[in-house]
Amino acid sequence: MTRKRLLQLDAAEQKSALRRLYADNLSRLDIAIDYCHAHGIRLYRLTSALFPFADDPLGEDVLEEFAEGVAATGQRALDLGIRLVLHPDQFVVLNSESPQVVENSIKILQTHARVMDMLTQPRSCWALIEIHGGKSGRGQQLARVIRQLPKAIRSRLALENDEYSYSASEILEVCRAARVPMVFDAHHHVVHEKLESYEDASIAEILRAARETWPVPEWQLVHISNGRESFNDRRHSDLISAMPSAYRNAPWIEVEAKHKELAIEKLKDESLSNTAGRS
């Protein structure tokens, strides 16, 4: 459902279309939570398109109709110990040179924070809303904007290093200045620094430094992905074949692989196999 297609409908049809879409997406989230619980997966990344157009007055009204169901789904995730996190799309650039882009970015984050509130998720970095650094060379501006964000956003916000704009060490400094956690992505780091191995000493060093930015160190979250065609290929592979040994000390690892749950199943099987081999 695109915005153009939605606006081609009359007002009543728009609401009906959104009701069907929201009901279906909420049902799918329930199914995903069931799957995670059944397979021992304790973290699930919500799609940023869970409730499309919820930043529009029409979508806001329709979403409110689902308040009870959304709360029940979010509470069930909490009760089952499944951590819900969110990674908004690339349009969120809090340090853009354009005031309009910054304003729109904050609006997007406010909508995501509202959804997290409706899902009864805590206003803490347990229910993470994570973004990249955005415009390069504007770390001070990014930290300043973050410090001024509403609590519903700021209390959940974290920053991640990337391949181009902000290295791991650069985003670490922004996180310290903004007083938000850092999500360390080892693959982005090796691509940015042109490293040859996940065993480079800098990975363990940054992992330790990033943990200090988390108000609850046991909630530290990291990302893992592998290059699709080569080690330094920025594109994500289908499965995970290489993991930094330093990640043994990472409390929460989010797998970014094209085959998603199949990649997780492969890692679990390999872990069980290695454990059996050692015993």
C-alpha cells in the first residue's frame, strides 16, 4: 500500500484499507512472537512499516482503534522475555543541513516511539530505536539534537557505526556526547577500516568501549553480518559463516542475514555441534 494508492481512495475506503492492513500486520507480529518463543529466540526486530501512515492524522486515528490489541501483543512479548527493537529507515537524518529533514526525522521517530509506548515497551534502551549517524562531519549537531529529543524517543535511542559516514570510533564519541548507547556492527567496522579478519584487535576494544555507553551493560546489543561475495563486501550474505570471537562477550547479538531465521538456526546448530565436540 503506497501513499499514492491510499490517496486515490475516498475517506471511508482509506480507513477500511488501513484497518485491514493494521490488523494483518498485528497478526503477523503475533505469529512472529510465537515463532521466537517456540525456537528460543529472545530478540525480534520490528519492521519500521508495522503501521504505515501512522504519522498521518488518518493513520493515527485508525491506529488508536487497535490500542487494546497492540498493548496485548507488546505485553505478551514482555511476558515471554522477547526483546523488541526497531531500526527506522534511512530517511531519519537528525543532523541534516536541512531543518525540514530534521523536523521530518523527529516526526518519524515520534511515531515509532508512540508505537513502542502502545506496545507497552519500557522507555529504556531495552526497547531500542536505533539509527545511523546520518550526515558525515556533523557529529556535534547530531549529539545536540539528540539531547533535545522528547523522552519517549531519547530514552530508547541508540546509534550504530556504518561503512561510510561514521566509523566505530567516531560514532562512539557521538554516543558519549549525546549520552545514548552505541550499537557496534563488526561488519560495518571491517568494511570501513578495510580489515582482513574479525579477529582484529580493534573489534574487542570497541566492543568493550561501546559497552560503557549502555546504562545497563547486560543489555548491550551488537550486530553481525557477513559480506555477500567477499569478506569486505558491504552487502549482507544469506547466512552467517564468520563470527568475531570477541562476540562471546556480547550479551545480545542481532543477526543481519538475508535468510533471517534460517541463519539463526544454522548458528544454533553449529553452537550445539561445537558444544558436543568439546564434551
